[in-house]
Amino acid sequence: MFRRPDGAEQAPIFDAPEAGKVRLTWVGHAGFYIQFADHSLMVDPNWANWHGFVRRQRRPGLPLRDIPELDLVLVTHAHFDHLHKPSLRVLQAREGIVVPKGSGSLVKRLGFPSVHEMKIWDRKEFAELHVTHTPSHHWGARYLHDTHRDFGGYLIEAGGKSVFHCGDSAWFDGFSEIGRRLPGIDVALMPIGAYEAPSGRDVHLNPEEAVRAFAEIGAKVMIPMHYGTFPLGNEPLEEPVNRLLQEADRLGISEKILIPEEGVGIEW
């Protein structure tokens, strides 16, 4: 399924976009390759075929070893489906890797020239590439009692464009704060799957909550993620997108929802 709002164009993957545009390519799950005219980065790259006992349902959208050198790699939290060490070891990034506070020790031996830990609402500048670490309602432990690690999302800005990657989150009042503190976001990458968690915990947005969060943030376009790749929830594999589109149609905002295919570069 592929839906593209007005103003979004399909584009070649590895050529740099024009000035004033941003290109987003979904690798799968929560992983995105994001390109500005002069900068590029990956968020939550994961090329794994298995997540524990769960098999990947759809192939990654890009070949891992063909990814050119990046400016940055960002990881939203330490869970195995977001911080995938074998994928991270392959990627090269001039400015290193950004992780939430407390997760630096997990990535320091993966070959990056620098490791940058960020606290919530920290803002770092890497030349013209600006990154703000945003809150979420989730947890950051990699292991059972590993509770000291932070978690959240990122706002990434360069060349007059901005992309918000939510990371993992359930619904919380912080989405309105993100919208107030970071107005004018161009594209919001919002999780919509694994809401029927086997544990019964309220840790992921369902599609209707994701649309509500998108409205609170006030972004121009929403791209869903965290669905269809690894069956981490008990909901049917195709249900998240169907519910998302039904809710968007009900609210009259279908033109703001972009459903990408893996590996298809979309410029905005």
C-alpha cells in the first residue's frame, strides 16, 4: 500500500535531494534513512531477519552495505528492535552516533568515531544538522533490571526542513508539549503497531492515538512506522494501517497521511 500527499515526490535514493527538500526512505519497522541537501542520517536502523523468536515479515527496503557514509546515526532507545548492534556495526557516520542518556556503553565498541548521549530536551548541533531529544511514554531498559537508560524521540532539522521521529511511545500529555516547544514540524514519523502487546502493558500507540498525537504535535505530514515488519503485538498484521486510514478519513485529514513502501525515497 502506498499513499502520497500533495507536495511529496518519489525520488532516487542515493542522490542528494535539492536544497529546501528532505527525502525519507523507510527501511522497515522504525528505521529510516533521512537525507537533506547536504546531510544524511539513519534512525533506528535494523536489518535483522529475526527479533528473538519473531521472524521479519517484510524485507528491508535498502541493502545495508550500500548505505553511503552518513553524518549521524540516531537510536531512540535500547530495546533490541531499535538498537540492533549488527546493523550499527556496518554503518559509518562522520559525526558518530546519538543515543539517549545511559545507553552510550552499549554502542561505544561498534566503531563510531564519537558517541553522543542526550538527555530529554537536549539540543545538539552537528554543523548545520540540529538534533533535539524529545520525551515519550515508554521505557529504555535493554535487560530486565536495566532501568537507568533514557528513551524518547528526536527532532532533526537541516536546510529549513524538520523531521520528528517519535521513537516508541504510548499516549501521554507530552505530545502537546512537543508541539508547543517545537512548532512547525514538517514530517512526523509515528508508531502505529504492537498496541495489542502480549504483556498487556500500555506501551505503544494504537492507530487512533497516533493520529491524535500527530494532531497535538501539529506537523504537516504523518508517516506511520513500527508496524508490518516484526509481529510484536497480537493484532493482525494489516490492521494498523487500515485503522489509521479509517481514522484519518473520519477526521478529514487523509491528505496529510503518507503510507510509504520500503525502499521508496519520498521527497517533501
